[in-house]
Amino acid sequence: MSETIGIGMLGYAFMGRAHSNAYKSLAYMTWPPPLEPQLVSIAGRDEAAVAEAAERFGFADHTTDWRALVADERIGLFDNSGPNGLHAEPTIEAAKAGKHVICEKPLGRDATEAYEIWQQVAAAGVTHMCAFNYRFVPAVRLAREIVESGELGEIHHFRASYLQDWGAAESDAWRFDRSIAGSGALGDLGAHVIDLARYLVGEIRAVSGQLATFWPERSVDDAFEAAITFDTGAVGTLEASRFATGRKNALRWEINGARGSLAFDMERLNELEVYLADSTPATGAQGFRRVLLTEAEHPFMANWWPPGHIIGWEHTFVHELHHLLAAIRDGVSVGPHGADFEDGYRAAEVCDAVVASAQSGERVTVSYR
Amino acid sequence: MSETIGIGMLGYAFMGRAHSNAYKSLAYMTWPPPLEPQLVSIAGRDEAAVAEAAERFGFADHTTDWRALVADERIGLFDNSGPNGLHAEPTIEAAKAGKHVICEKPLGRDATEAYEIWQQVAAAGVTHMCAFNYRFVPAVRLAREIVESGELGEIHHFRASYLQDWGAAESDAWRFDRSIAGSGALGDLGAHVIDLARYLVGEIRAVSGQLATFWPERSVDDAFEAAITFDTGAVGTLEASRFATGRKNALRWEINGARGSLAFDMERLNELEVYLADSTPATGAQGFRRVLLTEAEHPFMANWWPPGHIIGWEHTFVHELHHLLAAIRDGVSVGPHGADFEDGYRAAEVCDAVVASAQSGERVTVSYR
Amino acid sequence: MSETIGIGMLGYAFMGRAHSNAYKSLAYMTWPPPLEPQLVSIAGRDEAAVAEAAERFGFADHTTDWRALVADERIGLFDNSGPNGLHAEPTIEAAKAGKHVICEKPLGRDATEAYEIWQQVAAAGVTHMCAFNYRFVPAVRLAREIVESGELGEIHHFRASYLQDWGAAESDAWRFDRSIAGSGALGDLGAHVIDLARYLVGEIRAVSGQLATFWPERSVDDAFEAAITFDTGAVGTLEASRFATGRKNALRWEINGARGSLAFDMERLNELEVYLADSTPATGAQGFRRVLLTEAEHPFMANWWPPGHIIGWEHTFVHELHHLLAAIRDGVSVGPHGADFEDGYRAAEVCDAVVASAQSGERVTVSYR
Amino acid sequence: MSETIGIGMLGYAFMGRAHSNAYKSLAYMTWPPPLEPQLVSIAGRDEAAVAEAAERFGFADHTTDWRALVADERIGLFDNSGPNGLHAEPTIEAAKAGKHVICEKPLGRDATEAYEIWQQVAAAGVTHMCAFNYRFVPAVRLAREIVESGELGEIHHFRASYLQDWGAAESDAWRFDRSIAGSGALGDLGAHVIDLARYLVGEIRAVSGQLATFWPERSVDDAFEAAITFDTGAVGTLEASRFATGRKNALRWEINGARGSLAFDMERLNELEVYLADSTPATGAQGFRRVLLTEAEHPFMANWWPPGHIIGWEHTFVHELHHLLAAIRDGVSVGPHGADFEDGYRAAEVCDAVVASAQSGERVTVSYR
């Protein structure tokens, strides 16, 4: 049987619910799981709400003081699913208390904060993960494997956009408040796009970017666009928006290599489109293949359902947390397939470069500390 | 807080795992759930395997004797996820012992057996459900609502096929054995198609059908096709196959009405294509809409994730069991949206009519006892 | 330079216009064309209308008497694009006068008439073609080549439907009149589906069919459905309807073989979906390929436009007439890729078998004279 | 009957063939055509090739000296389908000789040349058109009408890319030679994207761009990317590449407005995806509509084929030349739906701004002379 690990969670909203669900579903993915998660305690601001969350999600205890989690000796993994403004201090304190940590993205509200979190947590010697969960979409992992296999040849292009359309809504107010969120679409959606660019193609060298705020009273951006170059010489465009009417969760990217291409849309996350120039039948029946990522041989899928039985968005967290628990068990980093805090920091540097470019009008070379 | 109900499960394979997962995920869908399921005991033939399943799925006990479940007073709901040949006796005995019952499809191996199960269980006065889980796909429920709303006008056509491609595999041997399975693609996949035809359009009046077995040594069909008429005058085709290479779980159907049409493919179960002739913009921009069923206003979705965050195949069981628990709590039938044992029986009559038509070469009018 | 051939055309409506256009576009497809068509004369009932058609389409002369075409010595090819009720006599007379003939589908209003046309024209020794133009869609030809190559293995399934939605319109009245049209959706749309079944899979052995007329005052069918078996053992379903709201020209078919599958939709006629089980990359990136049929290596496409520049529906006639002119020049039959009058007759026998099965309720074995 | 107009054409390759074909197909689109084109003479460098082209395309004469076309009094419309380096002088000379002119895009090899062409031709007082034929795709025209109708609300985003994959080929060498072509993907493909941005959204205010050349020995760009802002405040990305493996003619664009969105892909040029937030049915069946642009009410389609019978890429030229002939007949400009030489010049200014931004690394405000 697996050893157990106590989970302490900060935040019970969208991400808290998604992470909790994943801890409970782990056993359905692999058996035995690398470590058996025990939901020890959950923290949140509102006493009544966090109490209900504890009962609903199956946590033994709850608290309105995140420092209680940090002090709780039963807890081995601190899961920070709180808003951006609560990423730094609790995460650092938990690590200093010897707990492994996972923190939602963006890691910090800017690169400076993200760097600080990374440095302090790394110094504490614990395992750390930045929750770029889209690395754990089967199609994204397969894409990485295909790129690494060399089947696509040299990569020339990467274009990605993350489009949603709730920007005119009034809900989730903290996401529109710069002091809490740090940025708008850039840090919320753009960080995902940037992380995938780095994961699938490599480091971003330079960005020519711009920000747009369609509702003038807002202190954060509603959208960003950038033309980018990679260290490898590949070029591309990045974009994110909360004002793309009709696009609900359209994280789309495409990679063009000298001998093949890949294309993806999160609204159809079980699919990957794959073009392989070297695989042309005698009859000339060449084209993009619609790969339905539900075969046992596909990443993460061996332990789910039979072919054709698709998984949902929430399963990315099951894969992610499974990966984290295995890393903790084995005492290794979550990289290269998991994003660690260095990845969280590097994504923040690119975000900051977009902001700098937007302000100066100049192409900005991304530099790391 | 909700009252609890004890669950006793027969079967720990594919369906047992899917149902167990759903019981544990219920709280993520609605809170509080109608009844709080307690996983009391799971039964299966193999002692070691069922013991592991109990631990993995979270059942308190396990047994190799399904009669122990029937006798277990802690159990209020008997969940029969076992193979077709074990549907009749355990289900009937559980009902006679006063337990509510859910049984996987097909209810019986033929209409006679299905009728017997229905009659005996109904006489016991318990709540009964036949696990036609595809009624609980959000797109299917929305389709039913659209049909009922009259927006499509008179229905003229229904065409459906359920295509998979593992028929040449050696696994799941019991599914190829007539004495256990009753039939092949017809009862396994065709029953789903028939149930959806009934759910979405109405009773099937007559079938002109045929069966095909591509591997001669098999005692069950590998595929069936039928031309059908409905009581309403609508006409259509039905089909199921385990030999449709490249189609993994392609349950597809299309409805054409006088003023609109709907189309669905289970491989993209979060989507429904909807054509509404009465909704033509001034610019003539008419066409099939790709509806992504992830809005809070869509069936079952209010308590899942934000728009665009898709759900997986397994979620149909969460919706189904939630519906069942609500019916048990309220002391009502699972109809019309849930399939009860009468629906299980009626689907079996249509299956038998297909077999009779295939053998005689004649169009067969479906008659119910 | 090519020799010339004089064209005499009967009919100036939909098909007359499509054929005329194709004769004029031939030079754009191949140069030099096999024979250079000269548009000699066009015949139609309405003097003013046929005079305008002649000018518009570029015919030197016009007439209201098709017998004038038959008697015209300048004419080498008689193109019968008239309504179904005018297929038999003019075509036979033209052949007897030594002219090569092409006749729109369905060849006759029933199998008896089609047989008579075939026999008499064949006896005249001229080249004959039944205008099943969908054989000349690049994707259909490629499908045939893939089937013949054996890449799909043994064929198990063929399912096809031809769906349109203008059945509630008042126009084209002759198509709803049994005495002129012979049948409704069956002969108009179903004949195409049947011809493709024969072209792509082989002879149809038996049909279990039904006809539906949704507007009771009509003397022809609005839709038909059939479950079918082929001589090879393959099985399938066929369907056609003029009442499939939102489907405009949806001729769809799918072939499933033991090692691969093909799928097509005429609304996207430049595309073919191809699944080849033997072509799985190391990474498991298997799936249906969307083949865009615009490469020089694809059937008929060497002389059109660069890759990705799609062709339209009308181009099928260019390919068809090019094929016919080459056959006339070479003194050979249009088969196997073109449909000759025997193919026209055989399709009519299958149509008649559907009607017979619909009336008797029995599976009908197709028998040829 | 229509009056006639004599056509003199420079160039017999890809574009020459496409234009010739369109002149001959005009009568199939509308009858009578606005002016009846007479193919007088075609000019090209290679005597044998141009002689064959004349015969094939139906020109009465041919010449190897374009000045002969300019001097030919039978010619009323000079059609410049030659390579970019032959756009300026012949077009200007033809206009000075009083001939109406249409010139392929890009109008000049840079903005200075384009400006010169525009000014001199405008001064001559003839009708002028820059052959941005994609304005004449039915879906593009419908998009423009929808934008103008206000149904989308304020436009926030425009993203477009024109992707092809023949960049590694050796053919069409002039397109890789800067002295003849002016630029690579930017002027060839990017000019189309820029023109559509202007046609659908409005003037481009500023660009942050970059160019990439993947084959170092080339003197032209293989790809470009840019982040852009419009005068209206809308923002977006533009891109073109000849190195997008598997993308054959993928001119894709998407518009997001406050109340709706549009999306298009030239590889499926008969379709437009349309999302209208104000058109939500009671059942919540909202989503992108796949509009098949084949109805008589759709732009340009009234005179083609019945619904669902798609047109091909080449038909854009039929619509374009029909539009031009009507403008010539009526003595009016081709705008706003046709692109005139001012539009050709303005697109060139944006191209130059991309080059300037790529070189300086700075955001460049587009300024017009």
C-alpha cells in the first residue's frame, strides 16, 4: 500500500474545488496512487463557506487562518489555490515550515514576486510545482513527445491564443483588480499560453507586444497580443482575451515544423490534429489526422476508460497531482513535464516583457535574473 | 444535511468502476446531494480482485457472494453492474429484499427475461432504473427539451449509429458469448441507440432489420442495421457495429424536423449541433450551430465548471445516479428522463424484433406484452 | 490539335446549364482536350427561353424540337439533360441516328424503361454514359482507388445518405409528379447513393426498404431508407430525403474496412476523411486524416489550381465530360470509372427493389435481367 | 444585349489562366453580363507558350510585347496578371492610353511604387482595380455586411493568418527574388490579409512586426507576424507564412465583436462561422453557426447552383470581374466592395510598416502620403 500525505488547501473557490476533486479521483487513475492523499484541512476567509467546503470536498478540518495550515504537522503538502495576491506569503511560509507546495498560476503578480517565491521555496528544499495544468492535457503531452521525437523537423512557427468571453461580466471581481490579480487576461490566460510556448517549443527570446483594455474603468488588461521569437529561431504570435464573444475556453495553439504540424483547441481537449509529411500513403491520402486521445497508449490514459470515452477538463488536475505526488514520493523535481517554480518565474518574466513592450512600443528581449 | 443510503454493488469491472466513481463525485455536482451514498459492500467472483476493488473504490466491505449483498441490511440501493447473464436473479432478489435497484443495460438477454425482471421488481414496489446513461449526456437532455418545445416542428427523420472498432480484439470474451451476453453489438450498443430513439422521438412501430457476424466462429452478432418507422410517422435507420475501424465510441444520431434539426456524436459529447429554421438573421447567416454544452443554463451543468470547461464520459453516471437518488428520496419513478425497467423491457422488445426481422426477412411490427 | 465534336443538347435548365458550362471549361482542365466540343444546338420546349439559353451558353443554334437535334448531321454527341420523362425516346433515337449519347440520371423512370434504353442504345453501337457525376468528385475517385488498393482490407460496412431540405418548396413541380419523374427522392437522390454503393463496394444483393411521403397529396416519395447487403458480404444502410431541414446537399457516405475507413460529405466535396490502421506513427498519433483533395497527384487535379485552392460542385461535370470525350475519341466504353447505361439500368433495378420491399414488407433480392 | 469590351491580358501563368477562365464563365453567373468581354490579345515573354495560351484560353491574338496591347485600339480593359515587377510600367502606360486597368496584387513592390501607379492611373481618369479577389468570396462579403449591420457590436479583435507550405519548393523562382517580387510571404500572402483587415474592420493604425527567412540564401521573407491596432481601437494579430506544413491555402481570420463573432478559413471557402449573442433560443442552444454560403440570398450566389452545391476558388474571379465590368459600364469606382488602386497603395503602406518595424524593433504608426 501507498504511504499517505496530508493535504492542506488554501482557497475553496474554482481552483480549490478542482484540486479537491482531483485528490479524490486519483485512485481511479492509477492504483495504488504514488502517495495516498488525506484531506486534512482547508482554509478560507469566510467561516461558513469554508466549513461547507470542508464537508463537501471531504476535508477533516477547516480554518479561516492560512497560518494554521502552515503550522499543522499533519500536513505534508500545501496546496495554494487562492487568489493571486495570496500566492507569495503563504506559499513561502509553508515551504519554510517544510511542506511541499503547489501554487496556482500565475506564480506571482509580476516577475519580481514570482522570483522571490521561487528563490525562497527552492532554498527551503521542498518539492514545488506551479499549477500549469494544461501541460497535463493528454494532447499537450503527446505534442511534446512528438516534438521531442523530431518527427516534425525544425520548428518554424508557434501561434497560440487563449480566448474567453466573460470580460463584460461583473462576477469574479478580484480578477479585474490590479492590486490582487496583478494583471488581467495576460496573467490569467496569457500565462498558460506562455508556459505552453516554453514547454512545447522552448525559451522565448523577444516579444513585441501590446495590451488592450476595452472597459476603461478597469485597472487590468482585457487582452494582449504579441509577435515573438524563440531562442531556436522559431517565430510566432501569442494572444489572450476575455472579450472573444462565443469563445468559451478556446486555448488554441498550432506548431509548424519543417516536416509536420500540430494543432489543438481546449474546447476539444481530447483531440490533437497531427500532420506528418513523412507518412504519406501511396494513394496520396495525406492530411491532418484527428487523433482522439483515448487509447491506452496515449499519455495518462492507460487507466481511464475504453477508447473513445472522453475525459473532461478537470482530469488535467488528476494527472497533475498524480505527477506531483510521485515526485514527492521519489524526492525529485516535477520537471521537465511538470512546471516548477522556476517555470512559474520564467513565465512571469515573459509577461513582464509583454507589458514593457506594450508601454515602450519596442521589441523587448526577455532577460532572466 | 442529506440522509444517507447504503450502496451494494455487483461487479467491479468497467461499469462497477464508473458507477463507484460517480457515487464519490456526486458532491461536486450538487450540494447537498439528494441522498448521501455510503459505499457499503461490493461483490465479485474473484476474491483478490474484489478485495482490491473495494479498497480502490472506497467500499467498506467486499464479498464473492452477491446474495450477501441482498441480505445486507445496511444496503438500500443495489447497483447491478455485472455482466448481462447476472442481471435477472440478483436484481429480482434484491428488489424482493426491499432494496431499490439500478441495473446495467441491456436489462435482460432478451425481451422475455427483461419483462420478467421488470414485472417482479415492479411488484416489489421499489424504485428501479435501467442504466441507459446516455440519457444523461447534457446534449441528449437538451435535445429532448428542444424536441418537446416544438421548435423542430413535426419530426420526420431519426438516424443513429453506434460505431466502435474493437470487434477483432480478443478481450472481454463474455461479450462474444451468446449464453452470457444474449447478443453482440445489438444488445451492447444497439440497445443504447434504441433507447435514445424512444427517448427522443417516441415508440418504434416496425423494423426491417438484419444482423451480421463477420467472424463466423462467433455466436453473437458483430453488427446490425435496420430501417424503422415510429408510431408518429417518423422514419429512420438504426445501426450498431463493433467493426467500424477508426470509430472509437461514435454514437451518432440526427433528428430532422419540419423546422429544425439536431445532430450529435458521442466522441464530442459536450457538443450538440442545432439548426433552427425560425431563427434566421436578417443577413441570412443561417446554419447548424455548434452548441458547447458548458453553460450554467444547460442541463446538469450549473454545478460543474465555468463555460468552455468540458466534462467527460464518466460524468453521465454522476448525473444518472444523482437523478436516481433524488427519485428514491422523493419516492417517485425515475421517468420520464431516467429509464426505468419498463424502458429496459421495451428496448429489449425492439432488439428482439430486429432479430426476428433478420431471420424472417420480413418487416416486424413491435408488439409489447 | 484535337478533332472537334458537335454537341446537341436537350434541356436548358439546371443540368443543361451545368453541362454547357463544363464543355466550355474543358480547356482549362487539360490541354489539348481529347475532343474539342462545339456547341451546335440546344433544344427545349419554350422558344424564348431556349433562344436565350443558346446565346448565354454559347450554342450556335436552338430548336423547340428535339428531333431536329437527332437529325442534325453536325452533332456527334447527344446530351440529354432533360427531365426524366424525356430520357427514353430522344436518347434512343439519337443513338439510332449514330450519335454518342450521355443521359442524366435516373436513366429511366423504372428499371424496365432503363433496361430498354440501355439495350437499344447498346445495339446501336455508340458510346453511352449515364451522368452519375459524383463518380467524378476527386474524393470519390480516390476512395475507389483506396478500396481497390486493398489498404482498407475486407469491406464490412457502407452507410450513405443523401439529404436535402427543399421538399416543402413548391418549385420544380415536375420532380413531384410521378408520371414525369417516376419517383421522388428515391430516383433523384437515392439513385446517386445506389450508384456510389455499387461503384465503391460492389453489387447490392438484397434490400429491406421503406418509402415515406410526408405530404400526402404527393404522388412520389419524399424519402426512403433501406438496410442492404452486398454480394461481398458487406452490409449497410441507404437513405435519401428531401425533408432533412438544414442539410442542403449532404451526400454522405462512410466505408469501414477491416484495416481502414473512409468518410465523405458532398457539402465539403474537396475533402475525404481517411483512416488507415496500418499507418500508425510510433507516437500513437492515429486518427482520421482530413485529406484536402487539391494536390496535383490527386485524381483530376493536376490541371486545376495550386494546392489548397478548392474546386466547386460544377467541376464534376468537367471531369465527367472530359472522360466521355476521351472514351469517344478512343472508341472505348466509359467504364469502369464512368457509369454507362448498364450502370444506369442496374441502379434502377435497386430502386425498384426498394419500392418492392417497401410495398411487400419483405427483404427483396435484387435480380437483373 | 450587353455592349462588348475588348480584353488585353499581360501574363498567361497562374493568374492569367484564372482571369481568362473567369471572363468566359461570366455568362453563367448573370445574364446578361454588364459588358460582354471579348478576349482580344494576350501578351507574354515566351512566343510558343503565349501562342498556346491564346488558343487554350480563347484569345484571338497574342504578342510577346506588352506595348502592343497598350497600342491595340480594340482593347478597352488591360488586365495585368503578370509578375510583380511588371505591374508598374505596363499598367500606367495602359491607363495613359485610356484603357481601364485591373492589376494583380501586390500593386507595387513597395508603397512608393504602388503610390506612383495609383497616382498616375487615377490622373488618367480610367477605372482601376487591384485584384484582391478574396473580397469576392461570398463569406467575406457576408462578413462585411454583418459587420456593417452592427450585429456584432463594437469590434474588439481581428486575427488573421495566411498559411501555405510550399516554401521549401524550388518552383516559381521569381517569387523568391526580391528584385522581381519586392517581398516574399509579406507581399504575396500578407497583402491579402492586410486588405481583408482593412475591408472588414478598418484602417490599421500601428504595427509591431517581424520578418523571418528560414532559408538564409533567400532575399525575401518566408513569413511575417505582427501585432496591430486599428483606428477604431480594435486590436489583433496578422501573419503569413510559406512554411506552415500541411496548411495549403489556409487564409483564416476571426472577428470578435461585443455581441458576436465571425470566423473563416479559405480551405472551406463556402463556409462562414457566425456567432450572434442576441440570437439565443429559449433552450439556450447558442453557438457558432456553420453557414454554408450557397443560398440564393447569399452574396453572388443567386445565379449559381441550388443550395448546397458549392463553388470553387476560381469563382472569386468571376465575381470580381463581374463587379469590375459593371463599374466600367456605369462609370463608377469599384469601391467600396472592390479594391481600387488606393486600396492597393494603402495595403503596401502597411506592408512597408511591417518591414520598418521588423528592422527597427519599434512599433510603427502607418502613415499615408
